[in-house]
Amino acid sequence: MRLDGIIAFVTVVDCGSINEAARQLRLSKSTVSERLSELEHALGARLLNRNSRQFALTEDGMALLDRARRIVAETAEAREDLARRRGAVSGPLRIAVPRAFGDLHLGPILYDFMSRHPDVTVTADFDDRISDLAPAFDALVRIAPTPLPKLAVEHLTISHRTLVAAPSYLDQHGRPETVDQLEHHKAIHYMDRGPDDWSFKAEIERVVARVTPRLRVTSCYAMRDAAIAGLGIAWLPTFHSYQAIKAGTLDMLDIGVDADVTPITIAYQRGPAPSARLRALIDHLKHAFGHPPYWDDGLIIPGRVSNT
């Protein structure tokens, strides 16, 4: 009975499909299926009833699952104990990161981290669809106001989101100074957020700007570029817009509300201390991002800013 078969079995069950397990394990679907079949042959038991779209655990599969999870966890823990004994920052790291943030900021920092620790190998999935820590990842970088209660979470830095528009747009349509005035402007919206996305904290309550979008997209890059082109007002994290703001192609707008602040965190499984390589990465990210983050250096963020 091989360990890779047990890992495949646990990952398929936790992911809910062979296709997703193959993606998480960075293997082909056929390889994952082969490892499952080899495990079933070695045990002399069918663990999953499966077809091309779905699977169901058999009674034998349910009986094995908890023990299989312990085997996978204890193997990982043993590997990390040996690494800590050697004081070695080495081995594989698998992290998930929001796509645009990874492209703009985590990538360059990650390359520096890897140059400092040449024995670490990294798999980094830049994907906005990942919202929870899948079994194939050691850690998940999140930009979200709510924690994941079942995971250990460490604060890395903060993200400010501000309204921005091109000087050419403001010259033509005027500069809004209140939430109510936003209703008369053209908006650039992120498609995956709802109509109440433009919700601002004013004094002790939150107020919503009912703005009709002129453009709706699923890319913050496209939002930024559309704003630079003068198509309307966008509400963007400063880690997307800071270069355009400093270059003068976008202006931040002050509508008399508190600055929007969201924590940037890294989440990982609770339990034993994180591996030496994950601990090294977390410390490297904290130092590289800074608090407040380097991309806010020199920016005057409108409204009151919390150091969340």
C-alpha cells in the first residue's frame, strides 16, 4: 500500500471530485484514478463508487477515511519534525493567492524568498476562486474582512480601497464630494460583487451608493485601465491603483467617509507549529509588505484610516 494512493484518496474525498483533486495535486485525472485503483487493489476493497462526474464513499471507504487522514497528517508532521531538527528551510511549499495580488506583489517577493532559500520549492496557485484551504495547500493568502474559524490566521498587512477616477473624467463630470453625489456619476464595477458593493462607513452607520455601472468586469486590471481611460469611477485597492495615482493618471476621491480597510492575512491548518519553511515565508512576507504596506507609501488616503 503506497502513501501516494492514500493521499489521492483523501484529496479526492476532501475536494469532492477527481477532477478537482487532480488540479490540487498537480496531476492528471488518469494518474489520480490509477492511484486510487492501486490503493483499492492493495486493500482488496472498493473505496469509492465513481463515474465521470461524481463519486460516493463505500462503507469500506468511510471506515478507512479517518485513518487515512491521520496517516497523511502524521507523515507530514514527521517530515516537518525532521526538518526542524536539522534547522532546515527546505522542501515543498504550496500556497494559494488571489490572482491580481499575486501577479502584482506576491510574485516578486516570492522570487526573493526563493533566492534566499534555494532548497525550498514552491507551487503558487494565483486564483481568485479559492476561498478555503484545500488539502493540497499549506497556506492561503486572503484579502477578506472575516477570518476562517477552523484555521490559524496571521496578519500580514492591510489593504485600503479607495474611489479613483482619471483627471479627464473629473474635468468633464465634476468631482463628487458626498456619497449622494456618486449617484450622478458613471461607475466601473467588479462583476462578482453585488449592487451593494459601494457601501461606505459614514460616522456610525454604513451607507450604500446606488450607482448604475457603465462597465462591469471580472478583472481589477480592466477596472483600473478603464478608469485611467476616463470611463468612470472605480473603487479599487491601492495595491492595484497606487502606480497610476503616483503617476497622476488617477486621482483618489474624498467623499467624507472612512477609508475602507481590509486585512491581508495568511491562513494555515491549526495544530503543530507551522513548518520551518512556512514560518520563514510568513516572516518574509510581513517584512516585505510592511505595515502600512509599501504600496501606500506617499499616498494620502482619504477619510479616517484604521490600523486594522
